[in-house]
Amino acid sequence: MPRFVADLTLLFTELPFLDRFAAARAAGFRHVELPFPYAYEKNRLRDLLEANDLAQVRFELPAGDRERGERGIAADPARVAEFRRGVDRAVDYAKALGVMRLSCLAGGVPPNFSKTEAMETLTANLIHTADVLAGHGRTLLVEAINHHDAPGFLLNRTDQLEAVLAAVDRPNVAIQYDVYQARREGETPSLDLAEHLDRIGYIHVADAPGRHQPGTGDIDFPLLFAEIDRLGYDGYIGLDYRPDPDTPASLAWIRELGLTL
């Protein structure tokens, strides 16, 4: 049975951020993710996790200035040094918080560079990151974002992720598979999981369109979770959706599908 993970940047947003840890535990979660923890002092986050008997299982490498709309700098030839400093900072947080999986957002093709140069830079940065993380026993996850929500993003589809993993060729690199992102690209998640499961290290779920909880869009989640069971996936599944109308109501689908936290 997969283990569900509460994304504390999307769930429980009716509460101040530091109160969401206790709310997640009260709802029954044992695992959480905070994609970008860097605005908070790492020891404060560690104390909140420990006080609420929670494990943080994943977060992102620093990905540029999100307030300016940046969604990753790993493919920018002009920012390699900045990206690699971010890797070191992420390792520091991962060690403090006991996090074993770090995700990388590629970003887009920067101005004045070609797509080929961006892909070469991304590959070199991922090799560097994988080797650094291997020295600390950690896994690197690579994710795609659909071109509708993030025009110009370098990696949109699962086949592109497979090609990147082949080019990087490191055993501690895996796909972060996002059901919503894949569906927005016209992929069929149940078929993707069957084809790529041996390379998938983490799963995110949200329905499409809308990116709300399962049951609000057109993805066949009963079929999807039946396939996940059939394939024997017992890893983590992050609830990466915008709850509608609120977090408590949005969790009803778990019980309705016969699943548990």
C-alpha cells in the first residue's frame, strides 16, 4: 500500500504555515513534504516534525526566484555556480531534516542560449548533483511540468525524463511522476506507470483539469490506484493538489476509494 504525503504548501492553507504540521498529524498523515523549506530555519522545521511525529520525505533543490516566476535554473548555462551552491544548501537541509529525496526543476531555455545548450547544462548539473547526493546516501528526482501551466519549461513529458535519466546514467536518479502534469500533456497515467515504474521514485497526484483532489476532474483514479496496487508500488504518493473547498473536505476521496492514510 502506498504511503500518502501531505504537501504543506497546498494542504491546510486555511491555517498559518507552522500550524499545518499539527493539522496534518491530526488528519492522520505520518509523512509530509515542504517543497521549498529554505525560508524557514532548518532546526525549527526539525522540531516541528519531531513534535508531531512526522517524517518529511522530499523537497526541491533551490530553484531561483519564485516571486519572479522562475521555476528552476538547472538548465541555465549562466547560473551553474548558483545552482551548485544550491545543491550544497539542499544537502545541509536534507541532513538536518532526515530527507532522503531531493527534486530538481529544470526550468526553461534561458535567453541567449539554445535548447541544446540548455539540455547539456541540465545533464551536467544533474550528474554533479547525483554524485553529491550519492555521497550522502540520497536520491535525486527529476520532474516534468506540462507546457500549458509552464510555457517554455524544458521537460514536459515522461519520455523526456527517461531520456534525461539515460544521459545522466546514475543509479540514484529517478523520475518524479506527476499524474496531473502527465494528464495535461495528454498522457495516460495508468499506462505510464506500467511502462516506467522501474524508473519512478515518487508519485504526485492531483486531478485534471483544475489540479484539485481526485474525483474533481476526468482522471480515472479508481483504475489508477488499482494499477498501482497491481504493479506493487509501495512508495510515497504526494497529495499535490489544491483542495476544494478546503483540506478536510478534500480528503474524503481517500475513504471513498477504500484507501487509508
